[in-house]
Amino acid sequence: MADLAAGAGRDGLQPRFPRFSAHFRWGTATSAYQIEGAVTEGGRGRSVWDTFAATPGKTARGETGEIACDHYRRYHEDIALMADLGVSDYRFSLAWPRIQPVGAGPANPAGLDFYDRLVDALLNAGITPVATLYHWDTPQAVEDAGGWMSRDTAHRFADYATLAAEALSDRIRWWITLNEPVIVTLLGYGLGTHAPGRNLMLGALPTAHHQLLGHGLATQALRAAGAEHVGIANNHMPVWADSQHSEDVAAAAAFADLYNWLFADPLLTGAYPDLRWLDRGLPEQAAVDLPTIAQPLDFYGLNYYSPARIRAAAPGSELPFELVEITGYPRTASKWPVVPAGLRETLVGLTERYRDALPPILITENGCSTADPATAEGTIDDQDRIDFLHAHVAALCGAMDEGVDVRGYFIWSLLDNFEWAEGYGQRFGLVHVDFETQRRTPKASYHWLRRQLAGTA
Ligand code: FCB
């Protein structure tokens, strides 16, 4: 299907997209805490990210999402930007603490009202809403009761899913339960570099199981409340062994089990990968929950940014692997290696591993941070983002040519926003945001993408 030969190449000519089916979904992605601001408006409760960001030393320059992009008040402007860009879809997240301020009890009408208005405005603009239920902003009260270390949180999450879908599934047809549970487990509870900032190392593994159980229960709840398309957004990294020595190969396999397959196998095969190398593992009753976790999915969301290179750890280390820096590739502003072939490798790898059990794939996130040089004319020349997106769309076409069923591609992100522990220091947007004035300025990549989308349908 891909006709890249006609499109690639720079030298004065900007790269162009190949032709895609008119049904292919093109979107931008954001999340609530990263853009909304207005953290005390409309009865919103406190989330773990409010607490974490307010704790000295946790985020760069002590920055928080208190104001962020002020999207809560400026959503009309942001929707107009998307309509002009020409995307068919918008992936955003609902803030659990807006809908259930303490993570239990009835829905907060003012919180739901914001999403009502947002969804109506999207539909009026001809844009399909794709809602994520959980993009990391656990209500603080739920965390205080144990957070994802507690099995009860899975049930709380399913109750919240019911409230959200009962109110919104008449207009939101596409639902994502969790965003990147692996990051919540590893960074939120394992290393403590993300909220809630726990440092449990391998003791964090129950949070993987409880999130997956929450996903299964929420999937059932969403369907019961009328949701049409239900999926999850998992982050995957192709894992490269640093050498062919058996120790490095085994270490890479162990890392892949932890990072990729722990969060995908239970969903798609109903079983956990072999995690015998872990001394503290999953909760004892994990096996009983597997049928609930393995609910049929309508799509599988993939967030792809970069691969991991792994070697065996020194004897006596707590973990059997070590990350090795990937050299020989360009890097984004956040220093992540730019490896478009890794997207193809991931897509083909998922298809080979799961075969008929794999539903159609949506790329629910892909993008990069750039330094965004401003020109004398006031435009923002993010050529690196154009090259990044073009190369990744080409890799995606390559995978589709190999038979991978990809139905959509969502760019992270519409706007520069609060990049978690990095604060406002990393800019992932197609649209530049001046955080002093809240002025939005579409970057060169936005104008380029607009031309591609006009030409691809
Ligand atoms: C992903 C997150 C998203 C954003 C991008 C850069 O891991 O899902 O919120 O921070 O990384």
C-alpha cells in the first residue's frame, strides 16, 4: 500500500506521506493532568500528581500541572486547532478526580459537565473523541488507601468506568482503559520518579496485576454501559541484547518479559510470562483473575517512542539486567534515540507473537520533543519533528506492507504540555505553547502535517 518512493527526501522538498485508506484514523493525543490545569475548579479532587509535583525535588524546577495549558478554559481554541489541522480523531483522558473527587461514590456533576462540553464541541467540529479513563492521575484518596498496591483499587476503577461510560458513551464510542501501566509500575511504584513516588523496586509488581485486573473489570463495565470500541494503550520497546553472549541475551529476555510481555500476555493470551527470575512476584490469586483480565478487545493501543539495549547486570545486583545507552542514532531533545525501524520491529513482533489473538492496532502515541528554534519571522521551525513523524509513518507503512493490521496513528502531542517529572522542559507539541501568556503558535510540523492530511484521505 505504501508509495514512499514518491514522497521521501528532503533537499528543498519536504517529505510527504504515502496514500492511506480513507478509513485510517489520524489523531493527536493529550492527557488531562498534562494540559487541563484548573486543578481546583468544578470540585475536582486532588490527584497523586498534584501531591507529587508539589513535593520539593520531584519535578524539574518544581513545576506542576496547576495551570498547564489551561485547556479547561481554552478547549474551544484547541479544538479549532485540531479541526484546522484536519485530524479525524482526538485522544484525551478523563481526570478520575474530576469525575470522582475522592475515587468513590457518585459522579461529580461539574466534573462530568466539563467532559460533556468537550465531547459535544469535538463532535460539532467533526472530530471523533477517543477517551482514556486513566492517564496516571489517581485520586489521592485512592492512593492513601493503598493505590495500585491494593486489589480494591481495581474495583474502584471499574466503578469509575461505569460512571464515565453511563454519562458519556452515547457520544464517546472509543474508550481506552489504562495508559501505559508499565510506567505506573516501574516509575511510579518501583523507582519513585513518577507519582506516587514509591520506591518499592520489585515489590511494585502487585501494581501490574491490580492495574490489569482494573483494566479487565473496567472493560466489562464499559461494555455494560454501552461503550462500542474498547482497548488499552500499552508502551512497548523492542529490546536489543547488547551482545550475543548468552548472559546478555537472557538479560534482554528478562527485561522484555518485565517491560513488554507482563502487560500484554495476560490481555492477549490469558497467561503471565515466566517471571521465575523475580524473587517477589505477583499476588497469589493472580491466576484466578486471568480470565477477567483477558477480555476480548476491539483494538490494541501501542505507544512507541524508542528501543532498549540491555546487558547482563553485575553479579549481586537486584535486577538481572542493565540498560545500555543506544548510540549511532540521532536523539530527540529528551535524548531518546530516534529509531523508526523500532516501530516496525514492534508491530511485526506483536503480530508474530499473538497472531489471531491480536486485535487491530491503533498507534495511540508516537512523537518527539524538540528544541523548537524560533525564526526571525516568529515561526517555529521544528524540522526534526517533521523528519521524525515522516520516518515513523514510513516505518508503519512498512509494517502494514508486511501484513500488520494498523488502523490509526495518534501523534503525541497536540500541544506542548507538562511532561511529568521533566516539567515544561520537554516540548512534544505540534503547537507551541507560551506558558506565560498561553498563546498557541502552530509549529512548522503542524503546517506540514496539515498538508499531508489534506492529501492522504
Ligand atoms: C508517554 C506518556 C505521555 C507522554 C509521552 C511523552 O509515556 O504516555 O503522557 O508523557 O510519554
